[in-house]
Amino acid sequence: MSVIRKYQFVSPAVKRVSQYLILPVAILVIWQLLSQAGLIKPLILPPPTKVAGAFWELLSSGQLPKHIWISILRVSEGFGLAALVGIVMGIGIGLSRTLDRLTDLVIQVLRPIPPIAWIPLAILWFGIDELSKIYIIFLGAFFPVFVNVIEGIRNTDQRFIEVARILEVPRWKLIRQVVIPGVLPYIMTGLRVSLGVAWMCVVAAELIAANQGVGYLINDARQLSQTDVVLVGMITIGVTGKVMDSMLKRLENRLVGWKISYSGD
Amino acid sequence: MQSPAGSTLVIQNLNKKFKTRENEIIALQDINLNIHQGEFISIVGRSGCGKSTLLRVIAGLENDYEGLVVLGNKQISRPGLDRGMVFQEHRLLPWLKIKDNVAFGLADNLGGEKIRIVQEHINLVGLTGFEKAYPHQLSGGMAQRVAIARALVNRPQVLLLDEPFGALDALTRIQMQQEILRIWEAEKTTMILVTHDIDEAVYLGDRVVVMSSRPGTVKKIVPVALARPRDRSSYDFIQIRKAIYSEFFADAEKPFAYAI
Ligand SMILES: Nc1ncnc2c1ncn2[C@@H]1O[C@H](COP(=O)(O)OP(=O)(O)O)[C@@H](O)[C@H]1O
Ligand SMILES: [Mg+2]
């Protein structure tokens, strides 16, 4: 091994970054070449250069920032509400068998209903504006956090509970110092899933009924056969979702840093 | 309930069964043991002979038993601050700093007193300067010291130690044995230590309780009438070690290091 290493010309960092980039660059090059050779119709899939042009145009006209901002706001509001309610309800129900039994059937029946199926009702109840979108996002983003919090509480390490019993630690302190910190990793996992669902919900809701937002932008472009704009919208959602997920990941690392070296024992 | 003179912990005709779906396991059968205030008791026995179960009964974690287990004239039925416990795994809360782990069992209404007690116990186990560290930053031996400090903050009358050094390397283990003796002498706590290391049992105990398995019973109680600090290579020490060893291996040749 060491002999081989000696003769490497590229530094490991450069090598790693290029490994990340090989696939996307290859896709773009092949896509571009196939389009120029006339093998793909521009209406079906316009070449990357055309998509880039549309992106630049939408960016400089302020259209894209306006729509993506609206969607980000909707996601943040619906997701934030879902996170808050999901964590609070999850902890309450996770800690109390009575609350659990009281709510279980209703929750189990509501849970399998896809948020998209709520869109007609949401429009009837809340109209076509912000509130109906936020409601849909809330419904979709609520369950992953909620379910994960309960799972986390049920998985509280019994060995710690024994230590607390021996030391006669009062219940509220047990909840604060043992149960809640133990649930934190589950909350973060739930939040990251929820955020993904929130993006699905906002786009779906905007595709069906909206006059603003990336979902609307995509749907509008489809009707005008502007496939390049459709692609710009899709890629923008992908990138924004990824950025928001990375932010959550960083928060997770800060909050549950103790976990890094703990998994072994 | 009257305990025999000088005894603080009295165990009489203790039986403990575990009922599983298929069968019933007799974990402890007819255990009789009187432990004096301030005594250091070692318990040795093969894995599965009921050592942990015995400690858990004394700790109050297992209350479904038959017989008498009396501490200071009170039958044990649940955990209490008069008993502390240290497990083989340190069981420190990974998200709390060392000082907060040590403070875990302290009541919150102690005010400034609390800080003093925590610091005192961190000093006692020789970890001054590590107050703000997290458990994952400590070695196994250090983590176990924190667990000992945590168990001692409420000044329990009895400290139960369930193979506390079993997972440590040989050199750290010897160091920890000396530490626990120092703490015992400073705190005058009654110590009940479970181990599968005969050398450790003899080095630490005033008496060594030898248990046999299936069902778990007390086979023999060996007094260790040796002055402290003890010399592990002295003739008397080795004789006692041999006697305990032969309780487990009737006539096989005796290896150099005695561990079960
Ligand atoms: N909670 C339990 N349920 C069923 N059986 C148990 C339980 N705890 C211990 N036992 C059984 O009781 C016996 C004694 O166990 P234990 O006290 O842990 O032994 P030791 O600590 O000496 O290794 C073993 O046979 C074990 O399988
Ligand atoms: Mg055991």
C-alpha cells in the first residue's frame, strides 16, 4: 500500500472532491451531447445549456427568487408548526399510557391518509391561499416527528432508569435529564424525514391549486410547454431541500454530539 | 425486627425465583448472611450463580423474594438512599458532564451545598479537573470512578459493587482496587463487592463469600484475617487464595493466576 501511495500525484482532498463530481458532470456532458446530436427532442428534455439559460433569465427577472421564497415560507411555517406540535404531543403521549390509549385509535386511522388526499378538503376549509398549504404541510410533516418521539421515549435505556430508581431521582428530573436527552436523536431523525415530506406536500399543493410558489411555477411552465422552466423549478427544489437538510444535520451534530463516541458501548 | 448484635445487613432464608414462560429458575436458594457495619464483603462465584440477583435484592430492585433481607431493622422492599450501587458498565449519562453525572442523585434543594458535595466526591475519586468533561472523554477506569462518586453522594450506609472492575485491564484493575480501599477507609461505608477474580476477592474482603450455582447458594464463607495493606505474594494470602480456588476446581492443578 505505502509503495503505491508514494507515487500518487493528486492529493487525497482533490481526489475526494473529484469523486463527488464525476457522476453529475458525466450526466451533464452526455445529456448535452445527446441533445446536440439531435437524439433528444428539446420539448421532451432541453439541453443543459438551455436549462442554464432559463435559470439565468428567471433569476435576473426575480421570478425564481419570488416563487422559491414563497415555497420556503410555506414549508417553514408548516414544518415549524408540525415540529412543535409533534414534539409536544409525542412527549405527552409517550409519557402517559392514558393519553396514549385516549388518542391511539384516532391517530392510527388518520396516519395512513396521504396529505395529498386532504387537498380538496383543505381548499374547502381554508381556501386557495396560504392557510390550506400550511395545513397540508403540517399534516404531512407532523407524523414523522410525532412517531419518532414516541419511539424514542419507549426506547429509553432501562439501565439508566435503574440508576435513577436507586438514587431516588424524582420523576420530573428523570424526564428532564434521562428521557428527553435520550429522545433528542429520535427527534432529529424525525425532523429530517418531516422536512422532506414538507417539500413534497408544498409542491403537490402548489401544483394543484396556487398562483405562487415553485409548484405553481412548474405547473404553469408545463402548460406553456416551457420544459426548461419545469427543469429549473425541479432542480431548485432539490437544491433548496438539500441545503435545509444540511442545516438540520448541523443542528443535530451540535445537539447530540455526545452520541458520536457513545454508539460503541 | 431485631438484628443480631453488630450486624447491619441481615439476610435469612432468602429465596428468589424467576418465572419465565416455560419454566422457573431458582436464582437464589436459602441464602443466610450477616454483614457488619463497615465490613468489606467479597462475593465470588461462577457466572449465573445469582451474584447480581443477590445485589439487586439488597438494592431493592428485585422485591419479589422470600425470606428476610433487613437493613437497620427495616425489611428491604424498594431502593433507598441508604444503599448505593455500581454496575459493571458505568451507566453514566452520556449527555451530562461529569459534575452533573455525580450530582444526578442529589436533591435539588441543597443550594450551594450541592456544588460542594459534588466537588468533594469528584476529589474523593481522584478526578479533580475533569468536572466539565463528558463520559466519552474518559477511560474505562475513570468512568467507573465517576460511577462510584455518583453512588456515594448521598452517603449510603452500604455500597453494592457488581463486578465494577470486571471490564478493566489488569493494571487499571489493581489501581482501582487500591482506590476502593482508600475510599472505604475514608467513608467507612459497608462494601459488598461481587467479582469473579479470586485474587481481587481476597485482596479486598474481610470475608469472602463463595457461591455455587444451580441453584445459587452460599457454599462457604472464608474469613480473610490479614492485616492491610495486604501483600498478594505473602504465604498467607496465597493459602487463602488456594483454599477458595479449590472450592471451584476440586483437584485440578492450580494455575498461577486464579480467576473463574
Ligand atoms: N430477570 C430475569 N429473568 C429470568 N431469569 C433471570 C433474570 N435475572 C437473572 N436470571 C437468571 O438467574 C440466574 C442468576 O443470574 P445472575 O444473578 O445475573 O448471575 P450472576 O450475576 O452470578 O452471573 C441466572 O440463571 C439467570 O439466567
Ligand atoms: Mg452478574
